[in-house]
Amino acid sequence: MALTHLNALTSPVDDRQLRALQIALKDLSPTQIAWVSGYLAGLSGHAVPAAAEPAPVATVSLLYGSQTGNAKAVAERLGERALGQGIEIRVRSMGDFGPRRLIKERLVLFLVSTHGEGEPPDSAQALHAFLHDPRAPRLEQLSYAVMGLGDSSYEHFCRTAVDFDRRLAELGARRILPVQCCDLDYAADSERWSADVLERLAQLAPARPSNVVALPGARPSPPPTVAKDTPYPATLLENRRITTQDAVADVRHLALSIDPSALSYQPGDALGIWFHNDPALADAVLTTLGLDGEAPVRLADAELGLRQALIERLELTQLHPASVRAWAELTKARELTELATDAAALRAYASERQLIDLIADHPARVEAEALAGLLRPLQPRLYSIASSQAECEDEAHLTVAVRRYQAHGRDHLGGASGFLGERVGERDAVRVYVAENESFRLPSDGDTPLILIGAGTGVAPYRAFLQQRAAQGDSGRNWLVFGNRHFHRDFLYQLDWQAQRKAGRLDRVSLAFSRDGAGKRYVQHALREEGRELLRWIEDGAHLYVCGATAMGQAVHQALLDILTTEAGLAPEAAEQSLDALRREARYHRDLYA
Amino acid sequence: MNAPLHENEHIKVRSRYLRGTLSESLADGLTGALGGDDAQISKFHGFYQQDHRDRRQERREQYLEPYFGFMLRARLPGGVCTPAQWLAIDGIGRELTSGTLRLTTRQSFQYHGILKNNLKSVIQGINQVMIDSIGGCGDVNRNVLCNPNPVESKLHREVHDWARRISEHLLPRTRAYHELWLDGEQVGGDAEPIYGESYLPRKFKTAVAVPPHNDVDVFANDLGFVAIAEDGRLLGFNVLAGGGMGATHGDRSTYPRLASELGFIAPEHTLAVTEAVVTTQRDFGDRQDRSHARLKYTIERMGLAAFRAEVERRADLRLAPARPVRFTDQGDRYGWVRGEDGHWHLTLYIESGRLSDGPGRSNMAGLREIARIHQGDFRITPNQNLIVARVPEDRKHAIEALARDHGLLAEGRSPLRRNAIACVALPTCPLAMAEAERYFPDFLDRVEHLAAKHGLADQGIVVRMTGCPNGCARPYLAELALVGKGPGRYNLMLGGDGIGTRLNRLYRENLDETGILAEIDSLFGRFAESRQPGERFGDYLIRDGLVRAVVNPAEDFHD
């Protein structure tokens, strides 16, 4: 709280007042300053006449663009700390921020994640597009800092953050800190960046006494006690297979017992699952490398045996390109060395393999410590929640496809899905936290019609949606568009949908079972067949939801464009704009995953 | 008679001549089942909604509905079809159903496990070879049985033609079947001159027998015609009415009944009498209680004389006294027989009527192979077997070789097994209380073992098994029958005469396998010891007083 750093540009007082204030406060001890701050706060609460128009306040804006809730969580924590330091800060989703307002802003922090092939999260789309428009306004009045969240195993790591950072500079804005790109294990980096930001803000923004009430609507919710790094131990109540034995996919319905006072979620949210790797896989790694499981390794915050580290702390099932590169240097194997020079090939190689494939196919001698060093810290996995707390307050349901496949001459099992599906016993604890998904929420108006498009386990959030709507007595129509392999084997939650229809809450159902007929029919085909009806629903104000694999999301997007061109007679560009408009109006929601 | 009409009566009337809401039900993708009343209406179109009962519980736990599949029964009067038709039947079965075929005790074939989405393709498929499934089930006349007499070729042709004409005369006239399945135009203006808009009170079964063979179990039918021939020429028919097998466990007001003789008619009166019997049942049958709705109860209620008078009035004729007839058997004559026209006929053995291919089984493929080279016709028998009929001398060898290769010959099977029949029961039949077809072969092994033990291996005792008391395998006409009561539990019925003219009677109730085999062991022992030359097992049981003959089932069946 360095008063000396106050300046008129970022505070409501003018230069003359500022100088007077500095003189008055110059010799006060910290205790005296604290007293004065309370005195001034009291004055501001009582003495200032309501009619008096306060001078324009230069508030710091913190804008987050979040898909899975991580960016939002970091933003809220940072906002809370800034407020705690007396910095007037307003934390908002980019989706709730009109892009043109940027012209009026003086100091803005951007926290944004990147998805898929370098795409911004839905809530950041409009702002991203605004900035990158060739006619974007100059922003010379603006100071900014950008932090990105991403996954470095993708080619366009933190691309959205980088885009924001570069473009803002091009538009004349002043960068107050270099862009910070955070990987999956973002905790340390985001913490460091937050500290740097706070320090810079303290220099730039007006500090106000910490007990001043924030502006209405600007107050972030208090930090939850349960968070990614402080997960909640949920108890597994039930693990049942909901596809038949002859189904290709082994899909489980998992019910977790939770304490609603510790963990609350909304339909559309995901549950982050901390998991342990398969001990058998850890042993296979140890055997392959001839390493001793007891060999001590030092991690960022602890020292433990290698085997334990492999099981509990390090990533084994999602191979990172950096690990492959590091391994290439160790083995000097030509195939790997060549791969290391081709980013795309390297990424493709890593995405198709687990660590065991790499080290078994390219053996090398490595020390325990070095092995630990080249592996990424184990990260939780997110699963859409398939239940509503309005229906069962103290449970969270997940729909998990256990990934089990043969590749590179050995059996593979998914990390978290194998953990949940096969290794966690009933009554065992699973460490979880809620990953909010603000861009995948039910509309506040219960009369709004919903079109719920999901393939495979992507149908999970819709079970939550319909439970929620039932509990609220919402009267809006609901249309489920679901696809999977076989009607008789993979119709996930068929009895639930039948019960919802019987109760009058499922007005329309369109199904696509790709392996039942001669030609493969997917949800996008089912949608195209009902183009006219889809347009009618959209005209009636329907919200569109798409959940499932990225490829499916793209196919559905294309189907929607086709429907707009063929059925509504729009030109291709107009169709794109029409979908963009739906997205900006938060009527087109997507939750897609690799 | 002031009780309310049974719900099914309203369903029939509401259905607008069997349309119901079938087209909506078919379009509903959320379920593999039919909605509302349609599961009742579908029966008139020949198919029955079933589900895989073994998997019900498991699927409920998977949040999946039962594994619904449909059983479709074709209309095939007298069981006759051509090789081309057979190849189509076989192909559709493999492509669009559970992959097996089931020959029935009503000389037809059934498909099982047809998914809702495939129903139309199946019906269109058989329609392409001129086969339909109208009235395969439902409250109308069912497939008409006819003795597949391969020897008296000319007489068979004549009698079979009457079976076909009866079947066609009693076909529902509604266009619903064509509209729904064959994309026929909606012409409207439906009328059912024989049935009316509520059809019959219950199913109606018709059979035509050619003595001395009673393979059709003519006495088990609502309406029976017994051909009276002289020198291979058809003189007319003895008309029988009021036979039926179905009964309800624990309900003494229900019982199986043998058809009563009404009298003799000349062939040209066949359709008039048929219509008179059907419309009398239409107007006098019980529409309040479906367990008393069959013609047998109508006749018991009206009295035989009054019923006969009503039929004569409606047919506008007088029935002559019935001609004497003698029956000698109710099973099939396996192997080759030569017809009077010089053609050969091969009766194949098909265990429980099931045709399938799989490990150690290829009888479905075998028939397919035979159909490819056969130029005569096929006749499904009322004992769930199949006759390769009208084979010229020079094809005999090739057909027999195929039949032998694929296990289709009866040779090497015991007389007991050759006469045995079982219904489908679990896992598909919704009515089954106990196993039948799946368990029957093992059960017969054990009975054969007991027969051998008592020196009775040469006895063709008629053994039948059904999974419930409704009687698809006509159990009450067997010398020894097991009628399913619950899982692994059966009622042991004894005392049929082996020619289908005497009902058996409940001997022991609710036995498990051990109990059943102990009883059979003991009875076989006594039979072996005390039988007279040529005496059948069922006859012995009556003569020895072990079982009292059923004389008038309405009064004494449950005694």
C-alpha cells in the first residue's frame, strides 16, 4: 500500500488533492494510517451526501474467459486478494462484458483459456472477435496484462491469451506484464503471475482501505473451501455398467456421495477427479526401465518413493510431447530424434501413446529422479455431472466411459476412467472438486425451449438439466438429440428419458444409432432431417446445447450451418453470423472434449 | 351378462379396423416397444410383442428397457410352401430376425426377435413371395391346419384346397395390413362382413384332418373338419366344433375340451358351415371374460343341440349324422414314403421345430441347401416337422444326402423322441412360467433312459411339454405331458390315448424334475410289467385305474 505510488490518473482525486493528502499522511505510522483509513471509511459511509455525484472511478477490470472454470477460479481468487489489498477491482466473465466498453477502460487484466485447436472459450469469442476486427478502435488509454491457461501438448498452446496480448499491443495498449502462459499444472505459474500483478496494481491502481465495500455486483463470491488443490473426499456409492455386455463401450454410471454444504454444483458443471494411476502400470514402467520403486525422488513439494510418485503424482496415461522430446535426448533413437524436430508429428505421436509405449519401444537407462523430472505432474480429469442437486442434493452422478483398448502391442486403460471404473471400490473416497462451466448453463427463464444435442457420454449433462427443470417445475419444452452405436446396447439412461417423457418433460426425441442400420447415422444426420423443426424451435427462442467429442461438435456445427442455408435460405456467411449471434446471446452452448 | 366388456373389446372397436396407433408406435424411437393398445392390435397383424426375459433384470439395472423383439407368425394354410418361398423365409430370418426359424404346431413358421424398425421389412419381405401374417395371432381365425398327407396326392390336393379356402374366407377384410406394412393406399370404407368391428371374442382355430391320421389333433380345434373319402375321392366332412386346449392354473371353470361332432356335410357346404360356426361364436361368445371366451365355453353354455341348431339356421342346411371314422396316430411318419402319383416324400425330424445354425447345428442351412435343389414343395407338419414333398425318383439321393449331412433325418432317434413336441416358452414367450423348448431335449434324455431301463425303448409314447397351461403344444392330448407351473416346476398330466381322441388328466401337481422322473420311473415299471400286447402307455394307465379317463371335461377334468 504505497501511497507514494498514487497518481491522479488512476484515482478519483486530482493532483492538488493528492499532494495535500500526501503531505498530511507523510509522517504517519502504519498504526495511524490504519486508524485514518477507518476514519475515512466511516466518512465515506455517512458524510458523503447521496446526491453528490462521485467522480468517475478508475476501477481495475478483471475479465476471465473460462470453459471449465479454471480461469474463473484463478480470477476470483485474484480479485479477492486485490480487494483485500484495497484495490478496486471488478471481476467479470468476458461473456458479460460488452467489447466496446474497452475504449473506456484504463486497466484491464485478461485471464483466458484456450481449447481444441487454439480456440477461445465460448464466453471469450465475442471479445476476441471484436479485438481482431480490422476496424477495432485504438486502445491507447488502456493498460493490460494477460494470463492464459492451456495445455502444452496442443500445438496452439495458450493461443487465445497470446492473441489477446499481441493484439492489444498492436492497438496501442500498454502491457504492464509479459503474457503468462500456464500449462495444465497451472497452480504455481498462476500464483506467481497473480503476485506480480498485485504488485504492479499496487503501483498503478488507487489503493483504498480494505474494509470498503466493493461496488454492487462487483463482489466475487468468497473463495470456496473446496477447490482444485483442496479437493473434497466424495464417497463412491455406486458403480454400475449402463451399456450391455456386448456393447463396445463400457460406460459406467457412478454415484458419489457428497456433503452439499461443502460441495455445490449447477447443471452443466463438471466434476474434477483426482485419480491414482494403475499400480500395475507403474510397475510395468519400473520393470521396463529396471528402476527401483523405492528410489527416492524429489517433487516440487515432497520427496517420496518413485513407485508412489508414479502412482499418485505423475502423469502416465497422457503422454506430453515435452516428455517425448526429453526421452528422445536420452535414447538418441533416430525415430524419436526426427520426431522431436516436427512439432505436429511429435504431438500426434504423443497423443496416441502412453508413457509405457514410449519407454518400451525405445528403451533407455534413466535415473529415478530424471524420470520423475521428465514427467508432468498428474492432473485431475473433468467429467460432466449427470445429476442435479435439486433432485439429489447429496450426490453427484458421473457418466464415465472406461477407456480400454489395444494399441502398440499392449492393453491400455484410461487413467481416470480406469481408476473410477475399475479400481475405486464402493465406499472408497474419491477426491473431487467442482469445475464450473458458466458457458453451459440452463437459461434462467424456465419457459425457454432447449435443444439438447449429445453423443455418447455427452448426454450426461442433459440428465442433470432435465432433473433440474423437473425440480423447478419449468415449463419450457425439451428436445433431446442423442446418438450412440446401438439402440439395444448403448442407449444411455434410456429409462430416464422414458420417464421424463412420460412426465411431460421431453417433448421431442431424435436418435441416431450409428451401427444399427446399413449406413452410419449420427446426430448431425438426425438434426438435418429435422431442420425445419429445429428452425421453429430457434425462432421460439430455444437454446442449443452441444456436448460430446470435438469432432461431433464440429459436425453438428456444420449441420446447423447447412440447416440455416438450406431451410432458412441464408447465404453461408449469414448462416455463420446467425450462429455467432446465437453464441453471443448465450443461446448456443458447447461443451466439447478430445 | 351385465358384467362390463373386457378391455380388449374396447381396444378392438377403438382400433378402427385394426389400425390403432401402430404407425405412431412404429415411429417412436425412444422405445423398442409398441405404445398404448398397439401391442394388442399388432397380434391381428401376426406379431406379438415379446422381450428377452433372461435379460430383464440385467437391463433394468443398466437403465435400459427390456430387450423388446417381436415374434411374427405367418399365415400358411396347411403348412405348404414352395422352395422359392422357403429361401425367402430363410433369408429374411437370417437377416432381419434373431436368425433362427421356428416351425409351429399350427403348420406355420415363426420369427423371433424382430426389432421394431425391422417389422416392416420382414412383412414386405414375405409379401414378396406371397406370404402374409394376417391373423397369425389375435381374435380371428388362425392358420388353418391340414393333414399334409403325402401319400394320397389327389385327396391331399383337394383337402388342402379347402383349408386354403377356409383360411381365405375367414381373412379379415380390413385394409389396415396393406396400409401399414405394404404402403397400400388408404382407401377407407372398411367393413368386416364376417367379424364386425370387434372381431371374435377370442382366438379361433380350424383344422382339417384326413383319417386315419390325426396329426392335426383335430379335436383340439374350435372348428374341425374330418375328411370322409372313398377310393381317394372326397365325399365330405364330419364337422366338429368346440375343441380347445387352453386352461388357467387354479381356475376350475377353465378346462381343455375335445371338439364335439356336429354332423356330416358335403364339401360344397364347407364355407357356409364355417361362416355359421364363426358368426355364432361372434354373437354368442363371452366378451366379458377372456378366459371363458373360446367357442368350447360358448357350446357348453348354449348346449350342443342349441348350438347345432343355430349353425344349421345360419348355414341354411341340415347336418347329416357324422360318418364313422377311425384314427390311428397323432405323430408324423418319418422318412420316405411314396405317393400314389409316384413321387417321393421325405418327412424330416426337426427337434422342437427349431431351425438354426451354430456350433454343432446346421439344420437351417441344410434346409436351405435342399430348397436350392428341390422342385416340389415343402409341408410343415402340425408336429413341428417338415416334409420335403413331391420329390422325383432321381432327386431322392441328393436330398437324402443333404438331410443326413445336416442332421435332419429321424433315423437313430427313439420313437419317444420322434413323437415329442414342446412349445417355445422361455426366454421369449411372455406367457411362459417354466422352460419348455430349451429344457425338453435334456428331459427327453432322462425319460429315454428310464424307458430303456424298463425295456420300453421301442414305445412311441406321446410326450409333450409346455411352459404354461395355454396349450400351444397341445399337451392335454398327450399320453404324458408336463405343463409349466413355475421355474423348474410342472404339472404331470397322464392318460391320453396316443391318437388325440382322449384328454389326459392331472396326475401330480407342481413337481420338480426329480419328482417327475421318480413318478415316470415307477409308472414305466408298472407299465412294463402289466401291459397287454400292443397296449399303449396312456391306455394302460386308464385300464389299470392309475388315471381316470376324462369323460366330460366341463364337469370332471379337475376331479
